[in-house]
Amino acid sequence: MSGCPHKYKVNTECPRCKQSICAECFSMSVKDHSECPVCKSPLTVAFLIDLCHKEAIPNFKSVQKFLVGSSIPNRKRCSVSLNADVSKLPGTMGSSIARSTFSGMSDTTLFIDESTYQADDNSNIFEQPDSPEFITFTKEKGWDFPIIQTATLPKMIQVITSKDFQDPYFAECLVFGYPTVMTKEELIGLLVKRFNPQRPEGMNWDEFVSSKLSPIRMKVMGFIRSWVNWRFSDFDDIDMRTTLELLIGMYETFKPKMAKFMKDFIDKQEKKTQTHIREFTLGNEAKYMKDFIEEQPIFSFSIKDVAQQITLMQFDKFRRITVDELLSQMWTKKDNKTLTPNIVAMMQLTNKISYIVQNIILSFVKLKHRIFAIEFFIKVAEYLKKLNNFDGFKAILAALDSSPIYRLKDTKDGLSEESIKLLTEFQSIVNYESNFKKLREITAICEPPCIPFLGSTLGDLVFTKENEKSENGQLKLVNFFRVRTYGSMLREIVMKQETSFPFYYCKNLKELIEQFEFEENEDKLFEKSINVEPTRNKEISKEDKKKINKAKGDVENLWKKYHSFWKKTMKIEAVVSK
């Protein structure tokens, strides 16, 4: 990066453009402008801290230090800068320079007149002591500073908007998790009260502006920006929008350039919400084999294309799920289609995929075709895992583990060693008894694009939302550690919704999946399973072994034909692309 004042002392890498860049320049750009200074891709402090904890970027320790624990050398934070040339000030300002100050944190040299300042009448609610009756802290592995555990609402706002607060991750998580403990009106009301604090008795005006007023206003507006960015729908109603404009209006007299930036940012968010979610682009039709297991056309397509189309269809549902739907936790209610339509739509698609897999396997009377079908979908699951589509991955595994498929002993005895090994590995990943521990671990470290397993995600939200409050006289200490955890989970979901997959719909294959007619009655599927493969209660006979071995040989020939076609097709495509 040209013009770096730090002479590239420590380098890191942007997770978006992969460019090598000065760690301090990069961190400061994300902190101040929420973007990479090279590619201008949007980035958040919380996202980078997550990457640091995962050790996913070079020199992560230095980046984390610059993000949460550094200050610019030889300059005090929120320092006061006085303009010695009084003659350059507007006429009425020069006479009151002794009772005024200019803030070094401002976007321009700025006069703040003591005589026009009015503290909020209710700002004293934030003057609560740092005692256990009002706030408690805890420690968490990977963080070098105390984390709020419980607090009263005013005390929490006071702490996160103070100059020395070092947990930017908490503020961003609060944007998502606050509805579990207060309304949006209560939150913005507290921020308005905090914006104009009382000057402590005995503190001179210059010190008040530099050490209290300026940093508090900066912190409040920083939180507001994050709120607008992630939950702009909170400001849809007139009262919330009016209060937001009031805050920005007060900020404009203090930092006009930053206030203009906020106004422009809000305009962008307005346009963004008015734009409908774009439909995925239709690409070329997917290539397919002719005269290959004609009973089920899906086997004529490549495993890669099948996995990609399933992923696009699921991601289209996943990205439409709103934070309000997740917060409501109404997806288990009778009227869930009205209350949480997008969550229900994704659940229905996931179930459909699972039922399609079962129906296709059970549609074959011939053993060799059932064996091929199971091996085909094991390979589809493998590709879905590579794509980070863990919901689709789980849907396929659920189908293969369903009662109608699980009981097919002859079919399973015919699987290749490779397929058995993969299936065993995948089943350990989606093990329900371990509460999907391995699946959670894989999902946690993967980079977007990603579709998490919705079932465990919703279950975690239900479990975490049980928020604890403790009574201390007339005070309520809110468990903000849980709010932080809950907000973090919601934030992770939204972050995953932001990044699309880099491939396109194939109309012919997409329509085949969408229009597939399937049976979803469990009893009928089980009956169909018994019809195609009667129950084997005794030891396998020599005759059955011979039948299974012959089927295995036939399946090997089917795979040879399948791989031969796609190998030739890929070679032709490579030549054409050159």
C-alpha cells in the first residue's frame, strides 16, 4: 500500500481481496471506515476479531491489538487541539475562546460553545457506581479485557459509550440481541439521554469536552451507525426515524462532515431496502448424459451440478430469513407460515430434498440401481460439504439414515468400500447424540459463502434466549453475557446471508428438482421399502451374496460409464474455453 506511514512494519492480508497490506493501516481503515483500504470491500471490527480468534489471517495478534487495544503513538485519545490563530475564527467566537475548545477528534477544527450547550435533564441516570449492584464483569478466553456479565440498562449504556470501553464486539452483538431485554424505543431513548451528559461538578469546560462529551458522542454515533447498518428496519416507523434524525441533527453541530456521512449512509440503506432481493442469474442449461438410468433423469447430470443447484435453491430461502423472524421464535407455532414465512419455506425445501432422495432410491426395483442411487447421493453430500452447504449436507444424510432406507440391508451390503467409509464419516459429523458437535465445529471455522444447518441454529437460539434477570431491590440486572451470545449468533447468521455463491442456476436441472413429485408419508415410504427389498431376518445366504456381488459389479460398470462421459465433457469444455 503506497504512502504507508508505518513502513509495513507488520503485514496482514485482507480476507476479501487477499492483498498484502500494513496491519495497522488495514485495522484503522476497518475501525474508522468499515472497509478494506485497498479493495474497499465492507468489513466490520467484529468480523476481523472473529478471524483473529480463528487465527485465519496473517499476524492476527497484531491486527487484534490494533483493533481493540491500540492508540495512535504520541497522541492522547480524544485530545484537545487549540487553534492559536484566533483571527481566523468567526467574529463571535474569538471573544469566548477562554470558555471554548476545539476537538482534535473532529473532522474539522470545530468550535463548541459552552453557553449553548444543554445537558439532558435525565442524563444523571447514567451516574451509577461500578458496584455489583449495578454491573458485574466476567472473563472469556481469547479476550484481554473484562466483558459485561450483568448490568442495569442505564449502566450498560454508560459503559459501552465510555472512552475506555474496549469491547467493540459487544456493541455489535447488542444491535442484534437487544430485543431480548428492551424495545427499540427504550434503546434509542437511552442513547438520546446519553448524547448530552451532565458536566461533573468541578470539571472545567475544556476537560469536559475532551474527556467526556466528545468520546461519548463518538461512541453513541458509532453504535447508531452499526444499528442502521444491520437493522435498518428498526427505523421504519415515524417516531424512530424522527428520533434518529434528531440525534444526527445534534451531531451535525458537533461534527458536520461525520453527520453528512451518516445521512448519506442512511440514504444508501434506504435504497438498499427498497431494492428487492435480486433473483439469481440463469446460466447455461446443465449438460447431461443420454440413455443413462432413464427411470431417474437426475442421474444424467453431474454430481457437481446437482449439488450446486440444491445449494442455490436453499441459499435463496436462507438469505430471505429476517432477524425479526429469528427473534420471534414462532416457527413452532400453528400459524408459523404467517409469523415466520421464510424460516418455514426453508424448512419445507430441506424436507423436500430429503424426501426426494428417499423416493428416488425406493423407485428402483433393481438392486444395482438402488446401490448406485445411494452412492450417488453420498457423493452429492460430499460436494455439498465442500460448498459449505451444511443444511443440504444434513438433508441428504437424514434421508440415508431414515427408516425406509436404513433397513435396506442388501443394498447397503452392495456399497463400495469408499462409499461406506464416506457414509460412516458423514454420519459421525451429523451425530444427533453429540448435539451435532462436529458439524458445529466445521461450520464455525468455514468462510462464507455458507449455509448453516438450520435445525441446530434454531435450536441454539431457543436455548440461548432464556434470559436471566436478577432482582436487587428495585433494580434489574440483565444478563448481558447471554445477550452478547445471542446477538453474536444472530450476527453470524446475517453475515452468512451476505455472501452469495459464485455459480448460476441451470434451468433444466433446477426445474427437474422443483417439479419432482414425491411421497412424504412415512408409512407409505416404509411400505414401499419392504416391497422393493423384503426384510432379511436370517443370515445372508450364498445365493444372496452372489446376487449382491453381481449387483456391485454392475454398479462399477455404471460408474465407469458415468465418469467416462464427464471426463470427456470436461476436456471438451477446457478446449473450448481456450
